[in-house]
Amino acid sequence: MTVMDHRHKPCHFLLLLLLLITVFSAVLAGVSSETDVGRFDYGEALSKSLLYFEAQRSGRLPYNQRVTWRDHSGLTDGLEQGVDLVGGYHDAGDHVKFGLPMAFTVTMLSWSVIEYGDSLASTGELSHALEAIKWGTDYFIKAHTSPNVLWAEVGDGDTDHYCWQRPEDMTTSRRAFKIDENNPGSDIAGETTAAMAAASIVFRSTNPHYSHLLLHHAQQLFGFGDKYRGKYDESLKVVKSYYASVSGYMDELLWGATWLYRATDNEHYMSYVVDMAHQLGGLSWAMSEFSWDVKYAGVQLLASMLLKEEKHKQHSKVLQQYKSKADHYLCSILNKNINGTNVQRTPAGLLYVRQWNNMQYVSTASFLLTVYSDHLRKSNTDLECHEGTVTPDEMLGFAKSQIDYILGSNPMETSYLVGYGPKYPTRVHHRGASIASFKEHKGFIGCTQGYDNWYGRSEPNPSVLVGALVGGPDEHDEFDDRRDNYVQTEACTYNTAPLVGVFARLIELEEQKLEEEDVSLVATYKR
């Protein structure tokens, strides 16, 4: 017996050694694989993406502000009009508070928490995500001063762009602009409805009073936007050169109603989404983008996810039509459509919708693919496209490939998420980050002084805009890190917001694969 034990022990040792070598070889071999785990730290990327929203804050910064190179700004916003509009977010590298993209940012952050709150909690980042959402919704509550009034913008893009200043030094106009019964803006009313309704779901268990308040505002705003219809850029010409509502307001009305249904389970809103589907374009527009301006793909996807529920059988015909349009969007992203309706890709495989700030479309597409892949997995179904069937794992794998490209798996070997990895853009087109921090250099920097002394510098920005997703490379995967190359080096809040959810899901995927590897290793060793 002793002899047999002595003989078999080396065999066990060699087997274990062989298994370890196999595991490490697989890890090394899988560095460039779409489905293998280990190349990128999605937890770090998630943490850094949430930091970005603190850098974009306007107003009086809280005691727990983590981006310490920023300070208070915009403390008199709304004063000229007799309202308190202090707070909210700057959308990008300037200091105007544009309500439409800000609301879309908050909607996407909220949707990320709704879908992946458990994963965010497990990483310790849920509280930061809730803070990012609430910073926006607190502002929307202030901006909705009466049932039929919403303050849509603070600041003037023309005068703002004339200056290159830190937000703490602003000398530009802070005039505020509103929509009301005589100056409608159904698009911004609809998107702000969506943001507040989605956020009400987020806060339902942790802050029920606040959740109820958000829902009250959302319902009022939707009623206002639906009754007094019109494009906000027709009422407020000041936004036309910056955030024109090219798609119109019909998508936002459907979008707002969809989120109100999710928040209330009130059949009135479900009936609106179904009954108004044709009139408001929900079933006629086959999309290849999802963005702060165009919400149809989001509406179509959310509506199609209701098909499996028994209580919606009476609406199955319309919901099936929504699903057909959602499938078209997803198939176009996955290069599985016909008749030239697929989204273009760069030679290295990045989705490419248009030249200016292309990464916004990459992040939203990755988010919708991720969410819908989970939906299909739960219902044990695949995505049927003209050019073949796509499994949920394949959908998530493609979304992961886009995220990995963002984080550095690209021909430039650059992370387009600022502050992540060994190489990332250092000359981001951003006023606050490109000038010495107010905390370190309190001397006033005037309107044109920033252009004279800071804008044209070849050196990296004094402050790192951690977590910002810049516009990204061109159609040839090329990127020029210059501050004046705003098409590629400017970042926006709505670029990063969808990434929060995708990073959280990829963290889940990593944990799942590690668990499966552990189980497989133990099973193999036992054999």
C-alpha cells in the first residue's frame, strides 16, 4: 500500500503541474481573444468612468468631491431670470448646460443601474453611480419650475466658445432659456421625462420619497410635452448650432412614455406606446444609430422586450413590429443586414457612424447589444438576421470587442478612455483640464487669456480628465492627439454614460468565466 501511494504521488503532482501550465498557457494565448478574460481591467475602467461625471459638475461641489482639481462654478446660474439653476453638468469641453444631452446622459446612467445594479454594488461603485444620477436629477427638479415650464439651457454656445476659460473663472453669458406653452419643446420634455422616470426606478428602494418626486415631475413633463408639441430648437434658436433636434420630437415622446410605463406599470403609458407607434414613427424608422438625438432604437428595443410578458398579448402585433425594427438595428450593428444597411466599420473593426465624435455611437451600440443579449439569453432565443442567426454570446462578444478597442486593442495602441492604461489622449479638448487647476493657480484667467497661454500649448493638459471617452479615431483607425482637433479629442458625458452599464456586465462575465475555470480545474483534477 505504501509502495502504491509512493508511486502515485508523482503522477498527481505531474497532473497538477500540467493543469497549471495548461491554464496559464490558455490565459496567455487568449490575450487577443474576444471571449477570453484577463487583458483589460473592467473594474478599473468602471471606476474611472464614474469619476468623469464629477469633473463635469457645475455648481457648488460637495465635500466628498473626488476630482480635486475642480472647484465651485456657475453659482449665479438662473439669477438673471429669477430662478435657481445652480448645478447640473457641462456636456463636454465647454461650460454651457445643454438640457437635452444632459437628460440623455442621466437616462443612460439610470438604465445602467437598472440592468446592472448588483454588479455595480459588488464593485463598490453603485453609490458613485447614484451620485452621478442624482446630480443630474436634482438639477432637473430645479429646472422644471412649473408644470408647463422647463429651463432647457444655461449659457450661450456662441459667447462660450469665444472664450477659453476654466469654469471657475467664467465671464461669459449665463442667460437661461426655457420652453413653455408658447415655446414648446416636446423633444427635451420627452427626454427629461425619460431621465426622471428611469431615475425614479433607481431610487425606488433606497429613497422612495425622492423616487416619487421624480415620477411626479416626469408625468407632468410628459403631459406638457405631449399637449404642446414642437421642436425645442425651433423655439430656442440658440441651441440650433449645437444640439439641434434633427430627428424631431416624436421619438422622445415614445421614449418618455416607454420609461413612464416601466416606472409606473400604468397601462395608460403602454397604450400610448402602442397606439401612437405609427403616428410617431416608432414602426416606420429603421435605425442604424442610437444617440442623444435619435431614440427610436431604444424605444424599439424596450418595446420588443415586453413581447414575452403574458399581460401584453393583446399588444403583440404592434410589439412584434417594434421588435422587427429593433432587430434591424442590432443586425446592422452586427453586419448581418442586407441592401447596404449595415453600419460601416474601420479596418480594425470599430463601428463607424460619422466623423464627429464617433465613439458616442460605439458606446450606445455596445450598451444596447449587451442589454438585449441578456434578454435573449433569459428567454433562450437567438437574434435572427437576414445574413444568419446570432447567439446572445456572440452579441455580447461583439460588444466586448468594441469596448476592448476603446481600452487599447486598436492599431494606435491607445486607450480612448482618458486615464486608463499606459497610453491615452493627453491633450483633450477641455477648457477646465487644459488650464492650470484653480486649486493651484487661483489667479484669474480671462476670456482670451486662455487661448493665448493655454489652448495652443503642445504640452499635455495640466489635469487628467479621467474617465472621459473622447471622440476617437477616424475611419482609418487613425487618431491625432491635438487640443484643437475637437472632432477627435473632445469628450462628452453621453459618450461615457452607456459604458457604465457595459463595464458592469463585463465584470460579471469575467467573474462567471473564472468560476467556470475553477469548477473545470477541480473536476479535471478529481478525474
